Amino acid sequence: MAQQLHVELVAVEEKVWSGEAEMVVARTTEGELGVLPGHAPLLGQLAEPGQVRIKLAGGEQVSYDVAGGFLSVSADGVTVLAESATPVSAQSH
């Protein structure tokens, strides 16, 4: 079984999303960042406006528009601390 990341997306008021994922993609002030299991610890400032995409096992993806905050990668997984997080509605192409 592929290694998974434990991901928590937290806004100021509430925990928005929590679970296991294969990858997290977020735009920081340093540029777009993709985090896979085993990634080195880091702390990044989220770009504004920004979006966090959480890729799940099986090809599903959840996306949130975020405003302000930080992305933290540790041995325990990924935590996104956003001032606000709004689900992106699925768009059909």
C-alpha cells in the first residue's frame, strides 16, 4: 500500500478537512509546492489568493480557496492553517 500523508486543513473558526492523502499542492509566497509523504519539514506562507488541493487515494481531489495563513510540513504530516477556507465547487470541463 502506498504511503499516505496525514492532512489537516484548519481555518480560524473550525477544522475544515482532515484525513489521509497522497499529495497536497498549495501555492505559497515562494511558488507552488507539492508535498508527498516523506517530505522534509518546512513552513511556508500561503499566497493570497491561494488554493490548496488535496489529492486522495483513488484519484479523487478536494480543493479549497484559502486566504492568508501557513502550510506546515512535519514528520506527522501536513497542516494548513488558513484565515478562511472555502470549498471549490467541482467544475465540469
